[in-house]
Amino acid sequence: SAVYGVYVIACLFGGFLAGKAIRTQRFFWGLLTGLAYFAVLFSVSWVLGQKDGVTPDLSQALTVMGCCAVGGMAGGIFS
């Protein structure tokens, strides 16, 4: 889906910027950036879903977390 592509691109860009800024352990900081992005997405989705009585789908959340982590790591590596 295009949404997963947006997640990967956003985390790729964030990991790239983190790697450029920190310059050491770029792989780790890219991963951390991707996971931080996922944490914000998941938190906002969970809070907004609570109003509607919707619970997050764990398998979909793990897929999104993987996309964010891989995108962030790749951005850190390419920085």
C-alpha cells in the first residue's frame, strides 16, 4: 500500500538526517529514529481509536513498526 511507502520514505529521510547530524553509530540512530516515528504514530492512532472504541490491530502494527525500523536504518546507513 502507498501508506507503507510513505512510512518508509519518512523514516528513511529521518534516519538520513539523524545519521548526518550524529555521525557515529548511524545505523543505530537511524533505527532509533524509525522506532520513535512509529511510537508517535502508534500513540496517536491508539488515542484517537479510544474515542471510537477501536483497538489497534497487532499484526498491522508490527508490519508498520518493521517498515519504520527498516526505513530508519537504511537512512542511517546511506547518510
